[in-house]
Amino acid sequence: MKFQIEDVTVYFPYDHIYPEQHAYMVELKRALDAKGHCLLEMPTGTGKTIALLSLITSYALSKPSSLVKLLYCTRTVHEMEKTLGELKLLHRYQRLHLGDAARTLALGLSSRKNLCINPAVVSAENRDSVDAGCRKLTASWVRALAVENPNIPTCQFYEDYEKAASDAVLPPGVYTLQDLRAFGKEKGWCPYFLARHMVQFANVVVYSYQYLLDPKVAGIISKEMQRESVVVFDEAHNIDNVCIEALSVSVRRQTLEGATRNLNKMTQEIQRFKNTDAGRLRAEYNRLVDGLAQRGNLPIGDTWLSNPVLPDDILKQAVPGHIRKAESFVSLLRRLVQYLKGRLETENVEKEGPVAFVGSINAQVGIDQKTLRFCYDRLHSLMLTLEITDTDEFLHIQTICDFATLVGTYTRGFSIIIEPFDERMPHIPDPVLQLSCHDASLAIKPVFERFQSVVITSGTLSPIDLYPRLLNFNPVVSRSFTMSLTRDCICPMVLTRGSDQLPVSTKFDLRSDPGVERNYGRLLLEMVSVVPDGIVCFFVSYSYMDGIVNSWNETGILKEIMQHKLVFIETQDVVETTLALDNYRKACDCGRGAVFFSVARGKVAEGIDFDRHYGRLVIMFGVPFQYTLSRILLARLEYLRETFQIKEGDFLTFDALRQAAQCVGRVIRSKADYGMMIFADKRYSRHDKRSKLPGWILSHLRDAHLNLSTDMAVHIAREFLRKMAQPYDKTGGSGKKTLLSQEDLEKVGNGSLGEMLF
């Protein structure tokens, strides 16, 4: 269908549209017109992705003179492929109506691991090894040697891509990662470098958050993007944590030992070059004396991760004189590594700000702040000069230089925390030195400044007023939408006590109480006998899940549960968890039914959907607070209080409830779907906790469902399932419209449909 929103003709590839999708598009257009940033919360399963894509691409088509480009950031490769699939459908529809005028180029960009088609390289087990394998075949000096000696291996796909030169382009269309690999195989060109090159010319680019938020990656991938781009962060409820991770560094003993090995190898290489090719070291020295940008115009095969500090913060100065000589720089890094080793040998927890830490480095080993700031770039230059290709072996020294550059640049918003052991295992020494960033706005600030519109959207952004404070920006539009439904297909409940009327909670003083563990077990046992198909249970942590499952096993509850349904468990091993999920789905498909035990901050809570019969009920055992004794968390809370006046309790509750909402939101993925959510903890009955849940969950949470015991919850579940078993009328016969046709939208324009919608 196509319809007007003010002066824009929107092309929407389905016959009907949800009222909230239309409202979402109207608000999104307001933000684009105002050239400002916006926060939009839209329930899961209401077609947020297609609404975003339809409006922004239609907006770009209606203003051909403006260079509106869409940068769509997702969290996982799976989400990226899903988004590009929707875009393909939309593009086909636009071509149907507009012909060649709708021609567009859209592509997904991911790491070499996901795009490489050279079997010898892509077979390596992790991303760093694939990157290093690629450099060994594509670095400029390797290729130069291969010209003289044909026995030196190179990558045929990269060579053919380079030979094609300006002819190596992607024809217009929408390319998923699979399409890019297929196109690369057909033409014999490297899909990774082709995609990297085409990103500048594409109308839509779908990639991961890191390409914009992590300065090391953003510096090489996203620096050419024009200001008119619209940036979308989808599923952005945890965006503040992603920003903080991008600027935090951990150093352990293994890192320092690895760094020492790296420095020994570099010293040997420098010696070898001095004996055979001293001119190259001298040329590098002269280049640094001239203060030329070290990156210059590097061949694309040599590009390196950029400086870990945000581009605008880097001073355009020459590298300090005393580290221009390769040997001097290596000996300075040795002193720094030695200093950090000494700091790790502490028996007490230490916490310092960057200024005090840099002062102590200067006093003890004579390295000043300015020198620290240039460590990363100087290392980069030296590794290119020494023609080092096995970059995966040099990750340790890169981490040290990354750390040095960050600590030498930022004076606030960071803490250095040294812990001699993990608090949860105090008898095992495992010292770690962490440079932890507390200010999420540091990483996202250049994105807000560089692009005219940034859209932050998710199903769980409540309370929405906290994000502008955490990320330090002023949105022009900030809206939360509810879900229009023809039937009440979501049934949230708050369970505060067991059948024996004892309160249930994962509060620290109650969590290991045998009565609480028994009541949680009884709740699950009652539910597996009533609810068909799949049930998903979320626990507050791996250790709590292990403890409670052991206790259920000893008391025989687990055995009783398994008489009704099979039980699968998420572990910290990705392969095991994937296997467990596959078997869980098989058990649901064949009618056997299954229960999946998962962790609120684990992998499953984020990207895995339990739609239809895979999830008829989600039980959230407890409130998933972060580990509140974590030193890093305490330092961040202190910073938030002092800088943004955000109280500790407010932030912790906000963080726990967005996580809980994210977990229970997995159960409902479309309007034809139905499911129940049980919040099993007495703390959810308190208004200050509950009010931070998203509006679309709260609107279905009746007062009668707020203070339940196990037997009352079972009764409500039976009633709800009986109601949901009735035939489903998706058009909304009860006078409520939840699907709008072309004619309905024209009535919206006249204002005569208002009462039918809500």
C-alpha cells in the first residue's frame, strides 16, 4: 500500500498497517524534518523494522536533491540479515511503483569472518585469526614480494578485486551477507573489501553498533559518511553499556606476559631490519619528524584499527621526539609493562582517577601524559614498518597501547580499578587492572554531532526520560507507543508468594532460603502441568540458576517437572547453548513440550525469539539486578550521581527492569501470538519498581494480577489459555481496528477514524 504522511509518499509493502506503525512513522518524520535526534519505544512484534525502513527510504525518495543515507545499526548478524530481508521486500515493492527511479544500493557489512570466501583463511577458529590470515595474503609488502617470487601465497580473490580497479562495483540492489559472498564467488572478487569500498556509495548500510560507537573501528569504516545520514540504533535499550564497553580496557597477567613476548619479537625484527634494510627505519623516523599523519593513504589491505580515542580528540601534533626511534619506543613500552606488572602485585583493591594514575607512571618510570597519548599510533606505525602480518599474535601489546592512549587522553569519566581476585572466589588470585569508562556519552557524542538525525529505538526504553540524561543529548521527539490488540493476548502477572503464603524473592537474604527455592520449584511444577508447548524461565545469574537447579534435583522437584516436559539449560558455552535451543525447539515442534532455563543477562535474553508455541509462558525468577558489589558498577554509580544527578537506586532499578522487560518480551513476537509473563518476586508488587516496566506491558497488568500466590496464578493461566483457544479474528470485529487498509488511512487523514483506533 502507499499513502501520504504530509508531503511524503510512503511505500509500505504490505496490504495492511498497524495503527501504531502509522503513528510511529508520523513521529519519525517529525524528527527527520526537525533534523534532530529521537527516542521511540515501540512494543515487540509490531513491525518496528519495516516501519523505520519504509519511512526513511520513502523520505529519501521524496527528496532526491538531499543526500539522505540510512545507517542502520543492529546488535547481531542474525538481526542484520532479518533487516536486509525486510529491505529486499520493500525495494521490490518500490521498484514495482516507481521503476528505475527507486533504484538503490543497500548492503550489510560485517567482519572478514562473515564475509571471507577464501577457504584457507575463513577456516580459522576466531575473528582475530581470520583478520591475521587475511593480512598475511593481502598486505602490500607480501604482494610486492609475490611479484618477484610466485611461490609466496596471496589471495586470488583480493588480487582479482584489485585488478578490476574501478570496475569492481556492486550493481544496484539489496545485498545480504550471503548475497555478497555469492556475488564475490561469481566474479572472483573479495566480498569483504568490495563491501568496504561500496559502503561510501550505498544508500542503506546495515552493520553492527561497533562500526559507529567503537572509535577504533569507526575511524576506518564510518569516517567518510556524510552529515545527511540518518542513523538508527535498533534494539537500543542497552546502548549505554555498548558505549562504555567500547572505551574500557582490562589488563591481566596474561596480557602483560604476552606483551613482553611481543616486545621481544619486535626487538629482534628491529635488529634484523637494521642489518638488512636500515633505510626503512630511517624513512619512518623522518616521516614522524615531519609530523605527517601516519595513516596517510594506506593500501586498503594494510588498514589497521584506528586510534581508540575519538577522532576529534586527537591532537594534530607530531609524535613526541623521544619515541620516534623504534628502539626508544620499544624500551619505553617495556618500562610501561614493567610498571603495570608491579601494580598488579597488590593485595588490596585500589581505585584511582586517570590524572593520579598518569602522575604515578610519570613519577616512577618517567613517561608523561603526552607520550602515553601517542602510544597506539606509534605502535601502529612501527608494526607497518616492521611488516608484521600475524596481528593476532600482537593483540597483547595492542591492548597495552590502547590502555595507554585512553588513560593519557581522558582526565574524567574513567576510573582505574585494580582487583587482586574476583570477589566471588577470594581464595583464587586473579589480579586484573581495569580502565573502566563510566560516561556513555563520550562514545556516542561524535555520532550525535556528526549526523543530523539519530534514532534510538527499542521495545524496552522505559523510563524513557533517563536515556537523554545517560547519553547527554536533547531529543526533538521522545514517544512511547502502546500495542493495539483485538484481544488481550498478553497476560502479565506478579507472583509474590507460594501456595504456603511464604513470600518469594531473590533478595540476598531470602534467595537461598529453602522455602523460596521450594516455592519457585512448585510454581514451575504447577505451570508445566497446565501450560502447553514451551516455557522459558529466566534466573538472575548463572550461579543462582546452578544453585536452584541443584536444590530442585535433590528434593525431587526436577524429576516431577521432567515427567511433564523436557528440560534444557543455557550454559556459558555458545555451542552447547545453541544445541540446547535447537533441541528445545524440536521438543516443542513434536508436541512433547519443553522448559528452557536461561539467565537474564545471558545470550538468550537478547537476540532469541520464543514466538508462537516456542514460548507460551515466561517466568522471571527474581529481579535481575547487576552484581551490586562490583567495584566497576559502584564507580559508575558514583560518577552518574555526581555528573548527571542520577540516584544509584534509580539507575539500578531502571537497569534491572529494562533487562526483565527484555526477557519477558521474548514471548510475544506478533499480534496473532499470545503468551503469559510471570514476574515471580514480591518486589514487583511495589509501584516504584513496577512503574519502570514498558507501557505496553503495564497496560495489560490488571490490579487483580498484582499480588498472586501460586494457586491463583495457575487459575488465571487456565482461564487465559481457554480464552486464547477460541478462534482469532484478526480484523477486529469488536469495533476496535488493529489493521488499517488504504481506505482507513485516507479516513485518518480526514480525522474520522480516531474513535475506531484506540
